[in-house]
Amino acid sequence: MLFRSGRVTGQVKGGLVVDVGTRAFLPASQVDLQHVDDLASFVGTEIEALVHEFDRANDKIVLSRRNLLRSQQRARANDFAATLAPGQVHRGRVSLLTDFGAFVEIGGVRGLVHLSELAWGRVDRAADVVSPGDEVDVKVLGIKPGKKLSLSIRAVTADPLATLQTGQVLTGVVTRLADFGAFVRVGDGAEGLVHVTELAEYRVHAPEEIVAPGDEVLVKVIRIDRKRRRLDLSVNQALLS
């Protein structure tokens, strides 16, 4: 497409008139990347645009400033993408949520934060952690062919297991139940398992006999496996402490 610069001389129905050495028309839909409510604000200004249509026989020129801005945006994104490397931390904006994670845009380049990288704890839905439009810090984990970025929010936040010690007695909240026990959130967001055998001093057949999601319980940290990211807790031992 041909590049043109000129002065906006007036507003007409459906767009703007631009003097590029001859009269040209800039449709309202082609003025900017987003919808423009006040076209009059462009009158009298100098703009740059691409020739979208050219009818020599009828001396008709239609411009697109939006296409030019998109082209410039892509060029900046490509330049930025060339500087990316694993380990870098950038500020980005959440652009899209999916069943498997959230897409975050940094410098015009979009990358995926998988569900497992949204937070240290279990995440079933991205919407439980972030929303479109949120600004977040992310760490670049990897770059796959085709400039596909793998990002992490979890990696730039404090590990909740780091502050825990074996033997600690803490107050936690039951988050969910399983056949083999209850999961409890403690400290700064760490989630640990109270096995069914650690729910009471007597035999328990099912965790719902003792607790329900949302219950506040006293638990003792009995084992921390930081490598496998496992935290074992006990209600029974907490009561005996």
C-alpha cells in the first residue's frame, strides 16, 4: 500500500476529508485502532495513512490510518519479541481467558500463562485468579518456534511453602474434600492435605464426617516436600499439641 501524509481539512458524513495534494477520504472506521467518538478533534491536524483504495478514473482516494497504525504496532511487537529471553520479567495485560490458562500481552506480544503457572495453589479456572484487562507481572519461561511465549505469574510471587516449618500449628480453611482426606489452605496460600487418618484420633471413614469446605480448622504441619510441592497436615496432632 502507498503511504501518504496530509492535513485533515474537514469532517463529512462517515469520516474525514484529508488534503494529500488532492482530496482524499478517510472513513471513520479507518481513523484509529479503536472507535473514535469525536472525529472533529482531528480537523486541522497532520496525519499519516495508507492508501486503501485508489480509483484514478473517478479521482477517488480512500485512506486508512488504522492499517498504518496496525503495521507500526506489528513492527514494534516484532522488535520487542527479538529481545525476549527466558528468565526476563515484564509487566503485561491479561487479554484472554481460556479453559487452560490466561493469555497475557507484553509489548504487543501475546503469551500463555498455563493454569499451573497462575498461582502456587491449585487453580481450576483462570477467572478465579485474573480477569481480562488486569495488569500483571510475568516471567518468561520459554519461547517456542513461531514466537509462542510460555509465561508465569507464579514465578514472580513468593512461594507460600517457604515460610512454613515442620511442627508449626496453624489455623487454616478447608478448600475441598477427597475420598482420602481434606485439603486445607494455610499461611500465605499454601494448600496441604489432611489425610483421612489425621482428621481425628478415632477412625474416620469419610472426611465429610469431620469437616466441610469453608470450615476453619487448626492443623499441624507434619511434612513438607518442597521438591514435589507437597504439604501434609494433621488436625489430630494439632489438637494434641
